Amino acid sequence: MNINDFIFSRTQPQKKIDTINALTQDELLSIHEETVKRIVKDAGSKIWKTRDKRLRISQERRAGNAWNSSIDEVQLIKGKLFLEVYLQYENTDTSTSEEYDDFFRQGKFRGEVRRLDRHGNGRTYYYLYDTSDKASVMKSILLEYVYRKYADKLKAQAA
């Protein structure tokens, strides 16, 4: 089964959710960039008066590195994908944007943010994502798509 085609097939939403939850780490990381672009186009919302779109990941499905960061949303800006990363460090937090290609490359991803610490000194803060963290991020994107796209059908099924 090709998940890149299955996610857009005419299958019951609950079966899609079950299939996504059963995917292995390698299957999750084999999802194409074009698939994610289509997900953001289909289920995303417009970014203020532009043709660009964003898919915000709800709190219960948000995934991260279980340490100091999580992925808040996927943005499609001028045909290019970006991930919005929420990062906590010292006594504050911030958001930064990472390119989809860089984030989902083979191996570990190490992001960095340069900010002033509480004393006004410049510091660099890091966040790391290994392959299992990346797979959980991809799973959260797929699940958010299904829950958002088929919200009415899922509510009717639950009732």
C-alpha cells in the first residue's frame, strides 16, 4: 500500500486514522513532499490576504522532540513548505520557522535559535530531532489532515 495515494483515496476516515496509527517509522518518513503540499492546500487555512496556506496542528495531536520543542503548524508559502517550531528555553519561549526539506533530511536535525538571555548576552539555543521524532511529527500532520478534512463524518460516526 502506498500511503501517498491512500491518504487521498475514498476510504472511510476511521480506517485512514487506523492505518496512519499502524504505519512504521520508515513508512512515515517515506511520505513525499508533494503529499504534504496537497494536505496543506486541502485542509489548511489562508494566511492573511495571500494565496499562502497554513495547517495548524491541534494541541492534542502536536508532536515534538519530548524535550524543548514541538511543531505547531505546516506552512505553504509561495510553493515552499515550512514548519513552525515552538521552542522553550531558560525562562521564556519563542517560535521559529524551518524549511521542510532541511528538517526531513536523512539523519538527525539540529536547529538553533540565537536570542538574548535574561542578562542581555547573546546565546544560541538548540533543539534536536532524531528519526523517531520526525516520524511522530509526520504522523501528527497526517492525523490533523484526516481529523480536519473529515470532521463532519467523524462526528456523525461518533454519535
